[in-house]
Amino acid sequence: MASVTVVRNKNDRARPGIKLYFDYWLLLAVAGLVVIGMLMVYSTTFDLGLLSREEPTYFFRRQVSALLLGLVAIVVFMQFDYHILRRFSVLIMGGTLLLLLYLLIFGEANFGATRGLHDNSYQPGEVAKLATILYIAHWLSSKGDRIKDITYGLLPFSVITGVVCFLIVQQPDLSTAGLIAIISLTIFFVAGAEWKQIFVAGGSGAIIFVLLMLTVPHAQARVRAWQEVLRDPDQAIWQVKQALIALGSGGFFGVGLGNSTQKFGPLPAAHTDGIFAIVGEELGLIGCLVVILLLALLIWRGVRTALQARDSYGFLLALGITSWLGYQALINIAVITAVIPFTGIPLPFLSYGGTSLLFSLIGVGILLNISRDAHVTTRAQPRKSVTETLRASFGLRRRNRRPHLSRSGHRR
């Protein structure tokens, strides 16, 4: 942890001798990913900007604008108690649902899907990821052990998650809907849901998702293409084949930054969904490993922040944000390596997309806030062992190893 300035207590009165701390390693991981991401965005968009806008730096400048807004958001979100977000979680969730409805009614289709507003510049689906985490973390932390009751737990959880996913599926965007469902189920599980509830919710969601993949035309095509890859990589669809070629042609050290040939047409969406393939081509295996290690560092520090949170709300919120960024990165890399069917999930902090970058950085700002709060709260307490920390964080007991949340929202 690194010290910066004076921290304030709950009454916002300056207390001399107490410093404001932030998670240095978390910030370092994000900074490394952002630097690599900005380099790759410029490398993959200067030709596109020249051809489409006659400005080689057009897309890069837009990404820089989103980055600056994200940095401001990090600073802002570190200035107040993150528990304030609980007061606005219902309002944020309601506004997000209205935004998703507005998109379906007034949005313009782009490549067969309606996912963005204002020339596809702003994507409400990215907003929905964070909004859902904020709302579910608040809702679960306030229910305590009552979430084990079907009427207080499984049914409301299914309705909340189902409504958000339904609106996103209508775009259609099955990958984002599936990601939100997995994140929500993860939070629901660690909050103390019974195994049978997890099986019912997860099983029902999986069945619905499979049915959608078998009935939605573009999803059907992607599943068939993935099956072809498993049988014979030479029969892969164009985008998957070009991504694999990019990864393979980079070798150990890559062809050099800016020297990719796949980004000049052969690999569609090289600056968004396929940017990890260009990392492999230009920076080689070393570059890919650096990106993966930075993502692993981010996930580790996010989980550590959750474990050290002083209450159940901070625990669930930090774990939800960490799950979001971790699952999204895992899905993107799995797609590029042809492990799973192709989806339109961007790689956090690397893919071009102002909305994705901005809200990912807002999530990081919340993580840094929770981490600082936990450090200041526990700095005067004696250091605990790793086992004691895990037990205190999850509320572990000898016969029940799931977190128990009291009705007041505190783990016990």
C-alpha cells in the first residue's frame, strides 16, 4: 500500500497522523494494462481512422478522452465512503433499465444488432454490468440469512437478473447477458445461498442460454463454426482462423509494435474483440503472458480487497467487480484461442471502446475505495494470520463455510 495524503474519519474531520492509503499493486496492474491497451488501440486504428475519417488518430483520441474521464472517475470515487452507493443503487438500476428500453425502441441497428446509441458510441450493456453488481450487492447484503428462503432469495434474484438479461438478449447480445448472469450467480453464491438454489438458478439459466444459442440465427452460426474448429482447425470461420494466424505468426517475441499485417483487413474487429490476437502478433508470447499476468495480479488484488472489506456490502461489491473483470477477460481470451464459440466480449482495458474503458475504470475506483477503507479501519488492529483473515472475511464456521449475513448487512 502507498501513502498519499490525509484521510478523514466518518465525520469528515481531518485527523492528523492518519494517511490515505491505496492499493499500489492494484493500481500498478491497471496502469500496465491501460498502457498496453492504448498502444494497441493506436496500432490497430491508425489505418482505420485514415480510411474512414481521414484522421489517423481519430479513434485513438476518442479512447484517450474515455481514459481521462476514467482517471477523473477514479479520483472522484476515492473521495467518499463507498457505502453512499447503496443509497443510489436502486436509482442507478432503474435508470439502467430505462436506458436499455430506450435503446430497444429508438436505437439504430448496426451489423444486425442494436447495442449502442449515437452512432454506436455509447453502449448501455456496459453500464448494465456495473449497475447490476451495485444493486445485487446492496440487495443481498441487506437480506442476511433470509436469502436461503425461496421467497426472499431465489425468486427475487431470478427476477432481478432475468429482467436485465432479457432486455440485453433483445438487442441481441447473448454474450453480455450471459456474463451478467454468471457474475450475479457468483455474488449470490458467496452471499450464502443454498447449494440447491445455485443448482436451480444455474441450471435454469444454462438451459435458457443453450436454447437461445440453438434458436438465435447468429448464435447458431457461431456454435456450428466452433464445432468445426474442434473437428478441423482448417475449417474455422474466417475471423477465428485469422485470429489464430495472428497469434501463431507472432512467435516468442512478436513481429514488433505496429508491424502486424492481420489488422489491415484479414482480422475483422482487430481493435475491439480481436485485440488480444494482435497483441500476440506484435508482442509475441511474451506480450500475451505479460497481459495475462497483469490480469491475474488485478484479480488477486481484487479478491484480497473483498476479503479485507469491513462489512458484507463491501465484500460482495468488491467480489462482484473483480468477477466482472476476470470473467470478461477470460471469455475474450478463450474466444481468441478458439476454446469457446465466438462472442463480442471486449478485453478489459485493452479493447477499443470508450464506454467499456470508462466503466472498467469506475469499477477500479470503487475497488480502490474499498481497499483504502479496509486498511484505515483495521490499521490499529493486530495483524491476523491468513487463516484468520479468510475465516473473518467469509464468516467461516466449522460446519458451515458460507458467509452468513445479518439483517443489518454485516457478516457474522
